[in-house]
Amino acid sequence: MHKVGLISDTHNYLDPQVAEYFSDRDEIWHAGDFGTISIANELNKIAPVIGVYGNIDGQDIRKVYPLHQRFKREGVDVWMTHIGGIPGRYCIPIREEIQKNPPDLFICGHSHILKIARDQSLGKMLYMNPGAAGKQGFQVQRTLVRFSIDQGKIQDVEVINLGKIHEEA
């Protein structure tokens, strides 16, 4: 079993609660808009980070994390990118590839909108956007996602609410 902490759109703010919620995770996956490399460094103290750069990320992030990550964990084909769209309306740069070769799990950030859904049109592909964990944006709540992957199955999916965007952590 592989335990994952999923986070996005930190925008250079790492809520202290993240360490607690991700302390038992095997990896942390960051779906872009870290803000600075210091956020990645802090997350790496909790668990190894797999990430992609987002549209606000500078060269410090882009030198370490690519635009896309495509990898397998416990038999699950994962594709993570920052700007991906939503089921039925994927972004033009990835639309053809996702239709031709859909992963089992597609992860993106950018919208700041938490959404977890099956895309039945793509062979039951699971779509995950963990929302935004940072304090910048229009989202009302700051969120993370935790889940496990075991022998090809994604399970124990849990949404964690970190509080309202304007609350102090």
C-alpha cells in the first residue's frame, strides 16, 4: 500500500497543519503553483515530493519539477499537470493525449476548485483536483486530499479542510 498526500496551489504559504495531515504519507504530490522552492523543501522534510510546476512558479521550481509527471504507483497509471481542465473540458494542449492514452488517475490544480470525479468517457479515469491549500485566490476553503493506492486500486480518499482562506492557521 502506498499512501499519498495531494496538495496544490500553495502560492508560497504552507499551512502548519499540512505536516500533521501528511506525516504518515509515503509521498506528497504537489500539482503546481508552489510559489517558491522553499515550499517544496519544507514538504520534502515530511515525505518525498513528486511535483509539477504551475503558471506562477519561477525558475527555482521549474528547474526541479517538470510541466507534466506521468508515472506508475502500485499498478496505477498517474498523470499530473497543473493546468488540466475538468472532465469533459480538458485543456487543448493535453486533450488529444488524454483521449488517446488516458491514465487511471489524472491530477491537476490551477482552478482552486476541489473536484474528485470519475470520467466515464475515458474508461472510468479518476480525476482529482485537490483545490488550493494556500491563502491566495478566490476559494473560500483551503483543502488537501489524502488517499492510498493498493494493488491497482485507489482507496481511502479523504478531503481535508484546512479552514477558510482568511483565517489564520
